[in-house]
Amino acid sequence: MTSTAEESSMAHVLALRLVEINYADM
């Protein structure tokens, strides 16, 4: 249970990547 911060940061990076891809598709 010590990788919660790591998982949250990875999820945040993935979300940012998805947002960038969505904006690039526009």
C-alpha cells in the first residue's frame, strides 16, 4: 500500500496524455 502516490501520479500523467491527444485530434 506504499505505491498509492506512485499510482496516482501515473494516472495523472496518463490523463494529461489523453487530454493532449484529444486536443491534437481537434
